[in-house]
Amino acid sequence: MTDSLRFVRSFADADALAQAAAEIIVEAAGKVSGAFALALSGGSTPKRLYHLLATDAYSHRIEWPRAHVFWGDERCVPPDDPTSNYHLARKTLLDHVPIPPENVHRIYGEQEPAQAAALYEQHLRTFFGGPPRFNLILLGMGGDGHTASLFPHTPALAERERWVVASYYAQVQPSWRITLTLPAINAAARVLFLVSGVEKAETLCRVLEGEAAPEDLPARLVQPTDGELFWLMDEAAASRLKT
């Protein structure tokens, strides 16, 4: 049982989707009087959003010196690797806005996975001074229903104590990832899913309207305990939804 509010909204195309997400992030930042804790995601969908937030139209609407940027997950690669989520955000957004370097809290994916996870959790404990309460967490959804690096039927889904764990991704190119766990994600004030493309339509329908076991579709397990949950999608991704 949760007290979350869920909003499901579709938009004409990827540009409109990115604009809607940018407005939600700006609004969330404006509601915070102190530090604004934002967790970013990787993947192709948020790239357009990051470019938009870096433009003059949006960059001045966020007080970047108050923003603290984290990541929901990271590949176990160096920070300059093209597949790094940190690398994507730095090139498209962080290098173009006035955020202090010390306010960028990357995951050290170049380290041994278990150590990198433990270090990031300790960093969260130091920053929040207790259980994490992100102002906004940005998430995507894979074609298999995974989100962050929480994959179907993996031990990370059952974690209830730790906020960050190492997770092994066995599909396509097997690799280790570092990910926030469900307790950390569901403690956020706002969680914002971005889903784009017709190839995600069937999975999105199963997540939002189906009856599959949550372990089959980890995105279904994201339900903030005291916050808002936004599902934003383009018309292509929403094409299989009944409502």
C-alpha cells in the first residue's frame, strides 16, 4: 500500500515529451528552498531532455548552484567511456550549465562493482544524513521492463536494506552495473519515467495495464511510498494503452 499519486500522460512526439519532462524538473527544483537532489538516468530517451535543459530557454530557470546531481544507475566502465551514463549527462548537460563540480556525484563505475556500490551508498548516507529522499529521480524503461539497472528476476529486486547494489546484466552484452535499489527509488518525492518509441509499446502496456508478476517487469515495482509518480511517453509508446 502506498500513498503515491500516479500521473500517466502522452505527447505527440519525442520533442514534446522532452519539453514536458523539462517543465516538471523546473517545477520540482522551484519547490525546493535548499539543495535540489536530482538523480539522472542513462539511455537514449533522456538525451533530448538533457540537451533541452542546457539551452538558454531552460538553463536559467534552474538554480544550478543549489542542484546536486546523482545517478540512478551506472555501467561499470570509466567515466570517459561512451557507454557511461555520467559521460552522457556531462557532455549533453552538465558541461553547459553553472553547476559546481562538487555538486556532481557520479558513481565510480571504474571500481570493483561491490566496492563501487558500497562507496555510493556511503556517499548517499553522508549527503542525506539518513534515508535518501531525492527531490526527483528520472527513470527509463527497457523493452524487458527493467528500470535503472533493476532487471527481471535478479537478486536486486528483493533488496530491502541497501540503497545501492551491484547488479549483473546477462543479456546482449553481459556486464556489471551499479544501481539504486527499490527502497531508495521509492523514497523519492517524485519519480519521472520517460518512455519513447513503438518498440516499447507492448511492454509499457503490460507495465501499466497488465497483470504480470512484478518480478517479470521491474518497472511495476516503482511506487513511491510518499510522493508522485509520473509516466510520460510519446504517442508511439502509448499506442497499445487502452486508456
